[in-house]
Amino acid sequence: MMVLVVGAGRVGSAVAKSSLAAGHTVSVLDEDPLSHERLDAGQATSWEDSGGRFTVGTAIEIDALLAAGVEEADVFIAATRGDNTNLLVAQIAQKRFGVDHVIVRVLDPARSDWYAEQGLHTICAVKLGIAMFQTAILDIAEN
Amino acid sequence: MYVVVVGGGKVGLNLARELIRNGQEVTLVEGDRRAYLRIEQELEHAIQYGDGTELWVLERAGIQRADLVVAVTGDDEDNILICQVAKEKYLCERIIARCNNPRNLQHFKLLGIQPAVSATDLILNLIEHEVPGHGLVHLLDLPDEKLEIIEVEVTQGAPAAGLQVSDIDLPDGSLIISVLPRGKAGFVPKGDTVINPGDEVLVVLDPGLEPHITAQFAPNGRTG
């Protein structure tokens, strides 16, 4: 299946690499050409030589999304550093391009919950982090 | 009327100022601490500090009871999402969004964020209005009502030139509401009013009929 990852930061590049390793077609879109280095880091061959695609462009520009292959995408991952960019581009992928599976990274727990209720598949690392801290404190208190 | 304005830049601050002067209750939300402190000296309790895309900030500003939410930050993503939660989460009936980059207008439309005001487009429309020999100019778009009002200058040799209003082949869903002869006062035409080349006519129409209108009044004019 074809996975389009928008945002090649720590999260996006790691998800892109593991998806490629799992045998999927992977295309990455990021506005910073240098972000490509994250895709090459720690790999035996370059991102392109491994079969990956990389496009430089802004997430909410339709031309950039088209160049990155949004029309062929089965899975769309919005993983830029900005919640608002992610929430907007995810809805563009879902409502304009009809991508079947849209997953969006949201740091703000409150909006992650609300947009999940509206039908977006949100992933909130902050919520997970908070829960882990709470568990850790509970463990310490009990022992 | 209670208005929440998000974004304390030039647009937001002046808007808040004018609304307050007109006796409206206003809360301005600004996320930059320096800008907030500066504006607070003038607006006092009418400004709150915080990221206006966060729900708790909007709730603290009283978005639940707002009659109108205006999102005028310099960031189109922010403006879209502020208006989206205002409308869909807090059920605010009226929203107005600022569109900074006209290329993003399609995203506002996609998510039903209307009206979206683009200063660039407004100025472009005004420029087209001033350029002589222009074709068709949008004066007013009411997407919810599915109506628009356009202005078109009648060109030499156009099918409608020299005809009475009642004889012009206009599509259903369109109506000439005003005729502005060059250098004279405009008026509401009757069926026997003759349309002359050089006249400007205002037409109210269903969206999508523009090509038919252009074909009748300005087949050789530029559309805009």
C-alpha cells in the first residue's frame, strides 16, 4: 500500500522508514530540503535508493500534495510540528482527496479528543506521556 | 452583541477598538505576550492572553456565549481551525475568517468556513473595477444564499447592445437590477429600457451563469 507522510521530523521520518522497511510504497513531503537527511540517517543506502520518494513543498499547497502523490495514497500521515497544519492538511486529504486512512499527530490533548469525535484518527503523544508519568508516580507511591 | 476576536494584529486591534466604540462587548485574544501587554494598556479587561486555537483559551474568552467569532490572525491554518471549532463545537452561529493567502481560500470553502475575507482579493476586485474596459466584476457573493451580483460593461457589438431589456436573451436565474450609463446616474431599468454600448449593468444571478451573462453583454471583454 502507498503511505504518504507529511512532515519529516523525528516522528514522520521514523514512521516513513519503518513503513518502507515493512514493504510499503512511501512518499514523504516536507518544506525543508534538509529534512531529507533524517531519512538517510542510519541507513545502509540512501532514501531514494531504498525506493522512497521525497518531495519538497508546503503541506497545505495542493500542488505539493499532488506532487507527493496524495491521489494514490492509501494512508495519509500528518506529522508536521504544527497541530493546526496537521489538522487542516488531514481534513484536506480526507475531504478533498478522499484518502481512506488519515492519521494525524496532535499534541494538544483537548483538540485531539474533539477531532477524534469528529471522525479523524488522531494520535496524541502528549496524552500518552501524561499517562506514563501518572503510572510512574503511582508506582513510586505504592512501593 | 458579544464578539470574540482572535488575533491582535493591525486588523484585530482596530476591529476590537471600533466594535467597543460602537458599544459592543468584545474580547480580543492575543497569543504574543509582548503584543498582549501593549494592547492591554489600552483595552484593559477586553483582551486576554493565550493561544486562540486552544479550546480552554477560547472557553475562558467566553466562546460559548459569543454571537460572533472573528479569526484574524496572520496564519490561515489557525483562522480555519478557530472558526471550525467555533462553529461545530461551540455552535456559534456567525463566524468571519481572515484569509491571508488567497490560494488558501479553497481550504476555507472545503471546510465551510464562510465568509472568508481576503484583503488581496478585495483589492484585486477594486483594481479591476477601476480598470477601463473590464469585463465582469463580482460585486457581492452570497454563497449560502447561492446568489451573486456582478457588474459588466456592455461592449460594442455585444448581442445585448441596442436591445430593450425585455428582448435580451438572459438565462433563468438572472435579472438586470441596475443600469449605469457612462457619466450619468444609475437607475433600475424597465422592460423597455434600451441597453447601450458603454453602459454598465448590474446583474443578480445564480452562481455559474457568468459565461451566459458575458456572452450577452461583453463577449469580447476580459472576465475577472
